[in-house]
Amino acid sequence: MGKIKLTKGELKRQRDALRQYERYLPTLQLKKQQLQMEILRQLSLKDQADKHREKKLKSIFVWAGLLAEPQVNIKELFAFEKTVTSIHNIAGVDIPVFEKAEFKETEYDLFTTPLWVDNAIEALKELISLQAEINIIDKGINILKHELRVTTQRVNLFEKVKIPESEEAIRLIKIYLGDQMTNAVGRSKMAKRKIENLILSEVAA
């Protein structure tokens, strides 16, 4: 805490500041709680998507060897194009939400192409979509964690620095002003006695 002015004006300023800190702190604490809860929710969503992805991978491994067949180049039949997202606001923070993955497809001859290709393309699309979803969830978690760090710093600043500093400043100013008032009363009494003594001495003379 820097040097403070021991005046009534400074006392008012410190009281106003304290009221602002105490009014703003609950909002910050609520935001911190909301961010923590949303991070946990997003981590749970990621865990579910990870498990789904692993399950899908295991099912693909059963027939993955077919992708090596020379007459089929699966990469020529479809390609990932883009991830479509929307925006979700949590405690004033915008995070991306996965909607879908879009693919560019090439038409192929159904008569000359092996029957397993259709199922393979759909399975690979789902796997790619799951990975895209996980990437978006990770991005959202990183945004939320950054905002949580900033909010936590502000909560700590208010709780551990600003509010205690203002309370201490108010305490010191009140003590000083109280002492000044006591001294002023004392000086007033002394002056009054001097005047009374002077009058009495003059009258006696």
C-alpha cells in the first residue's frame, strides 16, 4: 500500500473504492465458479468423444487391411473440407461448439467399386468428425482456462490486496482524524480556560 493522505477527502475516496470492490467481487467469484463448472463439463464431453473415437478405431482395425487393396484409393473418393462450428457464451466468454465436419466427395462407379468402400467411407468420415470435435473441444477448454486464470487473478487481487488495503487505509485515516478531533477539543478547552482565567484576573484587579 502506497502513502495515503490522512484527510476526510481521502477517507471518502477509500470508502467509495471499498464499496466498488465489495460490489464487484461477488460477480467475479460467480464468473470463476461458472468457468470452473464449464471446464469440467467440456472435459467430460472430450472424454466421451475420446472413448467413442477409440471404439470406432478398434472397429475399423478389423477391416483396415482392405484399404491397402491396389484397385481402391480411398483418398481419391472423399476428403475433409472444413469444420462447422457455432458460438456458445459462458460467463461472457465465447467458445466454439462443434456442429459438423463437411467433406468433399467424388462420384465413383458402384458396379466396379468393392462393396466395402461405402461402409469404409462412412466409418472414416465418422472418425474424422470425432477428431474434429475433439479439436474444437480442446480449443474451447484452452479459452476457458485462460479466462479462468485471468478471473482468478482478479479475484485474488480484490480479496487479498485491494479490499484489505482500503480497509487498512480507512482504519488509519479514522484513527488520525479521531486523534485530530481529540486534540482540537483539548486545545479548545485549554483556550477556554485561558480566556476564563484572563477575565477572572482582570476582574479581580
